Amino acid sequence: MSELVAQLIWNGLVTGALIALVALGLTLIYGVAGFIQFAHGEMVALGAYAFMIFHKLLHWEILPAALAAVTVGVVVGLIIEKLFFRPVREHDPMIPLVLSIGLSIGLQALILIFFGPNILTISDRSFHSLSIFGKKILATPSQIWAIFLSFVLMGGLILFLKKTKIGKYLRAVASNRSVAEVFGMSTDHAMQWIFGIGVGLAVIAGIFLGFEQNLEPLMGVHMSVKAFSAVVLGAVGSVRGAILGAFLIGLAESLLVGLSIIPSGFSAAIPFVILIGMLLVRPEGLFGRRFENLRR
Amino acid sequence: MLSYLFSLLIITAIWVLLVQSYNLSFGLTGLFNLGHIIFYGIGAYTAGILNTRYGFGFFENLLFSALVAGTFAAFFGLLTLRLSGHYLAIATLGAAMIATVVATNWVSLTNGPLGIRGIDEPELFGQVIQADSFGFLLLIPGVVVVCNILLFRIFHSPFGRILRSIKDDETASRAVGKNIFEAKMWSLVLSAAFAGIAGTLYAHYRLFLDPSIFAIPEIILIILMVVVGGRGNFWGAILGTILVVIIGEVPRFIGFPNNIVGATRNILFSALLIGTMFLRPNGLFTFFQKRTE
């Protein structure tokens, strides 16, 4: 394995970790609420811009700024759920989906009006040379943090859903909302939890993405379409599937373009080619059968 | 001012056809295909390429782009129609992304980001119809009206009722012996053919094409128009299109600074979409319809 390959794998892991954070929120929202949240990408952008405000404009340290950004994100998530998605929850799933498209273009336009079309940056991009298994690779501190934190969050989320009382309650609502209600579990509460967690994760991804690239109003869209593919790749509603799908897409993108197997102009198409190929071979997704009962 | 109204009218007419074609597959049959814009783009590129390289005229292009878009839709359908609901939405959205990438990078066919320039204006009985002439005002809306009459016939034919039954209850429709896959396929192919015709109209009006024709904002706009008018509602789609076009022109007249006109327009669209979903999820024009249920 050459150093180029090692570097490409590292880059792919970073991208995969960020996609995974976004995809987790999407798959949770789909699993419990039953629709695809198209405005999830704007939550990523929200995270990046909120962090930029706290860190760059108010000159807070990185950690308090990040915590403040996550808090803002969670609050926004709770408000969006309550104001927009709760009233249409019992309708045909097409309706919250179309509504979230409306939300998405509205939020993008708001970002454009407040921050203008100029490109903003957070990081100064200092690279560290890092040695893993005897291979030298270049990594920024934020990338190392992104990988570390996303693994912690993914593991934590799986444990949370498996072991804690609230996690079991969320899975109960996901698997059958009306039966869960008969047993006295409030759907409203479950939705609040899901949107809080989902948007929180998207905001964290947004903060790290802000270190990786420039801030622009559409940054979230590019991220969320990849996350959609990751979610479908792994089977909609499945947590482990979304994580696996995300890393698959991150690594495929990085390796296929980096080793010039595919010309770089085509890189944006890679997630979808994988996705469509996957849907043809195994439409239920990688984890489809096992999680079939999560939501129908 | 007059030329502004003129171009608004032509553009609205092209939108009406594109939206009505989408209304056939998305509205009537309930296929949540987020990639409809691909067929429009393919129609436009077919017309552009056939015209600039092989000298095909406007009327031949109407036929050929409908054929190419329809044939493409048949393959597209083979790939995607097995999927249902949200899976279909994501896969077709992905297909639209792939289309942008292909149109940008397949330079030998599409001339890449530079686009195709110098498409001829339509010609009728040896007479060139210029884009700002009165003849143009008859020609484009004329084609749109003819196509809409055909679409109206499809909407209200027995076949149209099968499509409606698929949206309402696919299992029940299958239970009474309808071939669901075949009906969905025909719905997609016909819808694509009309979208291809709309694309030809666009190509011969703008005389210039580039990959931005496949962009996500365009997809959102046609969804908005169908949903505001009412999914599966023939007259609703037309009224929805006109309403959205008019609302989209408002920020220009209020006198917002140029750099935020686009953003203001999107905020209006967003409010319109969210408002429609809250107040009348079946479209703003459902009150023109007789209550049947």
C-alpha cells in the first residue's frame, strides 16, 4: 500500500465520517417519523454558520463555540418539528416530504440574504504529518477530531438506542406508532427526541465540514444528497446500514477519483451510481431484511 | 416592457407543458419521480444537437426529442419503477445529479459547460419565425395547447383512470387485474415524451443550452407548480404554473436589490409550498373540482 493510497483512505474516512453523522439523523427521522427530511442538509449549513458566528465573529474558543452551535441546532430542530412537521404528521408521507423541500429552499434563501453569496472560511488549514502503520499521511487536527468524535457518537447512539429506556421507547414508536401510543408512549415526545438528536448530529457534521471547505449556502445540499444515498444504500431506517453506506460512499469517492480510475469531473455522480447499482441488485439495502420491521 | 411580457408568456407556456407532463406521472399516477427534469433536458439537448449538427428543423425535432426522451424513459423505468415511494424519490434524484455530471463532462456530445450555441429559430413554410415576432407567440403556445389537449384526453381516458387508481390504492388496482407495471411504464414514457417536447420548445426559443438545465432548483420549481395546483388535477396544474410564475416575478417589481431578488423569490416559493401543505394539501385549486369523495 503506497502512501498515496493511505492518504486517500484517510480522506475517504473523514468524508465518510461526516456523511455518516448526517445520514444517522436522516435515517432516525425516517425510521420514527416515516418521511425523508429534505431540509436536513440546511441543518448542516446551519451548524457551520452558527459555529462561524461564535468562533470567528464573537471570538469564542473552539469548544464553547461548538457547544453553543450544537445547542442552537438542537433548539432549531425542536422548533422545526413542532411548528412544521407535527401538524402534518398524520397525513400521507408525501406531504411532510414536500413541506421539507419548501423548508429547504426557504432556509437556503435566508442564509443567502444574511450572509451574502461571498465565500467564508473558518480554518487556517494547518496540516499535521501523521504516521499510521508506518505510512505518513497529512491530516488536520479537525480531521482527527472528526473521525474520533464521529466514532464515539455512532457507538454512543447505537448503545443509546439499544440499552437506555428512552432508546427502547424510540424504537417502539418507530416499529409501531399506534401500538406504542396504546401503551402510553407519546409520539410527540419521540419526535422531539429524534429531531433533537438528528439535528444535533447534523450540526456537528456541519462544524467539521466548515473546517474542511468554504462556507456557502449550498454546502448542506451537497452533503445531504450524499447522505440520502448512504441511507438508502444501507436500508432506510437502519442505523448500522446508514453508517456503512456513508463510509462506502466516502471511500469510493476518494479512491476512485484519487487513483484516477474515474475522471474527477464525474466524482459528483459516484454516490448515485453506487446507489442505483445497489438498488438494482438489492433494493432493500445492505441491512434490508434484518431491519424490515423497523418501519413499513 | 412589451418584450418582457412577451418572453414571460412564452416561458409560461413552456412551463405549462413541462408541468402538465409531470402531472401525468407524479400527480395522476403518484410516481414520486424527482428526476423528471432529465427528460426535459434530454429533449432540449436532442433538439439542440440534431439542429446544430444535422440541420434538423423545429418540427422534426418535436418528433425526435419526444421519441428520444420517451425511449430513455422506458430504460429509466425498467431501472426505477420496481422501487416504491421514498426509494424511487432518492434514486431519481440521484439520476438527475448524474445527468448534470454527464452533461457537463461528455464534452464531445454536449460541448460541456460551454453549452450548445446557435440553435436555429423555428421555420414554417420556408419562413423563419423570429423569437420576438407575432408568429412565435402563436407557434409555441399552439404546440403547448395541442399537447395539453392530448394530455387532457389521457387524463380522462380509461387508461387515466387506471393511473389514478394506482395512486389511490395500488393493491386494489392489482387485485382487479390491472397490469400495474405496464401502466406505470406507459405513464412515465408518455410523461417523458411531452417533457421532451417542452425541452425542444425551450431549445428553439433560447437558442442556447447548457448543463444548468438539469439543476435542482428547476426540479423544485416543477414540484412546486404541480403541488400548488393539486396533484393529478389537470386544470390545477395550469393554474398552479401561472400562479407560481406570477409570484416569482413579484420581487423584481417591488424593487429589491438585484443580489437578493433570487433569494426573496425562493422565500416566497417556500412560503407558498409550506402554506399549501398546511392549508390545502391537495392543492390550492381543489375547490374548483366537484367533490367526489
